[in-house]
Amino acid sequence: IASVFDKYQNNALNLNYAIKDANGVKNRLYSSKGPFSQIQVNTLYDGAATKSAIVAALRYLQGLPKNDIAFVYYAGHGVAVDNEWYLVAHKVNSFKDKNDLKQHAVSSRELQKLVEGAGPDRIFIAIDACQSGLYVDILSRFKGIKSLRLLARSVGVHILAATTSKQFATELD
């Protein structure tokens, strides 16, 4: 599953390289299938990546077999407000408006519930967004989290975050 944003409803939030990065990740997955007999990709770009669409895509993981491996990739804005991290979906207009975030962004609590309910025993989440380390801090309380190096042989949730909870991600070509 990939949710990726270059274009937001509020043009002031637009990014330049998120889709390019996501396509690079997707192409890499397809070109090196490794031991996997099948790879299924569900992408949500720009306007299609609303809060409801992202939640629906993550709910899809609930129906997958436990032996599958889920890879969730997010590239776009992230924001920490009052010790809650938000994945900023397409319709968010302001990072400072809590009501706007609650209505249009996906909170770390919502993400945690969706990840905990997923069917696969192995889930890898890569987040290329500002302050994404706060989501790692929050999800690390979930008993299934393991270190990335154990992904191949262990069950659990493995997360790669672009930043700490206080850092901002930089866009580079």
C-alpha cells in the first residue's frame, strides 16, 4: 500500500518528489520479487489519498493471510500536535487546525488500531514524512514491534521513519 502526495487540496502544502520516490520504491519491488510469488500494489496518489481511502486501504490488510508480508509506504506531510502524529491526507488545509487534522488526517492512534488488526504476521512500514518518529514512539508500545533486521525471520511490525519526532524531512531531488 502506498499513499503519496505531491499535490494537496491546499497548494501551499504541495511537494515535489513524493510521487517520484514512491514510483522508485514500487519499481524496485516489482524488479526484485525475491522469494515472493506475487506482489500486489495498491497506490493512492494526490487527490485519491483522502483519509477515508487511506483507512480503507489499511483495513484491506485485515483480510490478508497471516503468512503474507505487508509493506506500507507513505510519502507526504506528517505533523505532530499534542503528542499525536498525523499522516496528512489530501484534504488537510492547515497543520495548526486540530479540527481540520481530526477530520481529514489519519492520527497515529487510528493507524495503530489498523496495524494491530492487520492479518499478516509481518508488516513493514516506511514513512517519509516530518516528525514521523513520533509514530514510531507511539507504536513501539505495541507488543508486536521488532527491529528491522529481524523482518525476514520474525513476526511483528517494523518501522522505518524518515525523522525523529522533532525533525523535519527535507525534499531533495
